[in-house]
Amino acid sequence: MAGALIGAVFGGGITVLTIETAAANDAALAMPQAIATGLNEIVFPIGCSLVVYIALQVSRHMKYVAAEAK
């Protein structure tokens, strides 16, 4: 949920700024480029938070495995 929230807030803002900056420089983004930029800025934080969550879960379970092996 944290990754989705951060992606929506900051990724949405970065996407809007990217589109506005491109339009101000007479290099307007085509619709597929704008959609790809938005998806990249929103989905990437979700993926990052998922990787961190999985790593924490694996490390938590590895502590139990290591304790049982001793």
C-alpha cells in the first residue's frame, strides 16, 4: 500500500510535470509516451516496495531456519 500511495502522489506529479515541460518546450508527448511515462512513474515504486517487503519476509524466516540448524 505504501508503494501505491507514493507512486500515485509523487509519480502522478512527476508525470504531469514531464508532460507540461515537454509541451512548454514545443516537444509535446504523444499519448502512448505519456501513458508509458505515467505507468513507469506509478508502477516502479510499487515494485520497489514489493521487493523490500519480500526481502524482509525472507530474512525473518531465515532467522528461524538458522536458529533450528544450530
